[in-house]
Amino acid sequence: MTKETTLDTADTSLRVAPRKPRLALMGEFSAGKSTLSKLLLGGAPMPVRVTATRLPPVWLSKGADSAVAVRHDGTETPCDIAALDEVSVEDTRYIRLYNPSETLDICDLIDMPGISDPNLSTEAMLSLVDDIDCVVWCTPATQAWRQSEAAMWERIKDRTNGDTILLVTQADKLRNDRDTARMLARVRKETEGLFKAVYPISILKALDSGDDEAKWQASGAAEFVDHLVEMLLNPSSSATQQAPHYTPPNASSDMARSDDADETSLALAGSDDDETASDPGIVPKRVRRVRTELRGRRTRPGADL
């Protein structure tokens, strides 16, 4: 990933460890962001009842399950994960949620509220954008890339490191392959130069694929996940060369070492924002494949992970 930065002084050298990239999931309300977080984390980070409510941004980091509400003045208040819906949206800048998922070994994940939600302040939400590196913008296939999304992205895109993906969710809701091709042609034309890639995906089909590689490929998840892993392991910006990642007091010794991305993998499972699905847990074949890729990088000449 990013090399360490060495700061030489008169009597010592101070090494600033690279922090993990921060990946934000963004888009309009019910575009599939919470589902995607479940897919990437290998399970729901919050109770189903909570995910159906309006919340401020949720910043997920590696650690034992716990949560704090971070107010606009920086003060923190511990909160019950099962009662996050009781957190004041107006008074809270974001919720810091700790979760033991292996995915959080290689990034922090920020689940942003829907930009079209009238109960949330757009400016308050945007105040967190400067803390973000990579972005996956979710847009539903049946109403892909609306004018409101384009207008909001125009305000955000230059404040990211350029590692951005447009994910067209709920692709299975389109009637046929021809409709899908037409939609993708339009979206790619309208977003040319705005994202590094555009991928259609059916998250529910990805979740239901189990160990069936053909179904996993057909869901559209394979190419997207491969690109996402590559993007997180090799971020474009030097913004990750900052202070060591904060380790929560309740983190175990294994979690405290979670900045070592070599030993990690992506766990994949979950359900959709507006649909119901089972939670099959980690998908073994995919986990092994990603872990093999990560370990293989360490043996390549010049690899710097």
C-alpha cells in the first residue's frame, strides 16, 4: 500500500505509520448502501430495526462490538448498539461503531445517510466528506443516476482521492439484458470521467450464490469486489500517510494489529435495504481467493503492502 513517510529531525527520525484508507458508501436513500455494508462486512453491523431508521453517518472501525456518538464539538458519548435509533441526528456528527469484521483490517467503512433524506442536514453530512478517501456511490438500476445524484456528486468528487466506483444496484429488477445494456450505456455516458468504473450488481443474488462461482459471477459482484480490493490495497492518495489508526480501548491484541493488511480477507454476506434476505455468513471460496491474492502480493518483487 502506501509507503511510510520519514520525518528527519536534528536528533531523531520520526516515522508516521500509514493509516488505513476510509471507504465511504454513498447515494440516495434506499439505494443499497446498508446492504452493501453487510455484504462487505460478512454480516449486519447493526440490528435490522436500527438499519431501517434514519441515522447520522456510521463510521465503522475494527474492534470489539461497541459504539460511541461523536457530537459536532468532538465530545463522545457511549451508546447501545441495539438502540442507535435513539441517537439524536441533529446533535451527532457521526456514530463510531466498532466491529470485528476482517474487512475492517484493510479499511475503515463509512456508511453515509441517503442524500435525499429530508430529515438529515446535507451540510452536516458533507462535513465528513473531507475525512473520506475512497467512495462507492450506489444508484438503483431502475432510477440510475438521477439529476439530484449528479448535482450532489459535483459537490463531492473533487474532495475525494479519485478512487471512486459507481455501483448500479438492484440490477436484477430490470426486465431483460437489453434494458440493462441500455441503462449502462446511458449511465456510463453521463458519468464519463467522474468514476474509475461503473459496475451493475444484484446484491441479493450475490448473497444467495453461496459457493456457486457461476452465480457469484452472474450477480456482478466478482468484478466489483476485485476492483474494490485492489483500490483499497493501493490507494491513489497520500492522505493515508498519517497518524497510526486509533485502537479502541476494548480492542483485543489481535485487533490492535489490524493495520497489517497482509493477513486479511473480505467476508461477504448480508441483505438489501428494501428487501429481505438470509444472512449466509462468510463465503469460504471467495475469502480464500482474496486472502491468496493478498499473500501473493508479498512475494512479488517490489511489493509494498
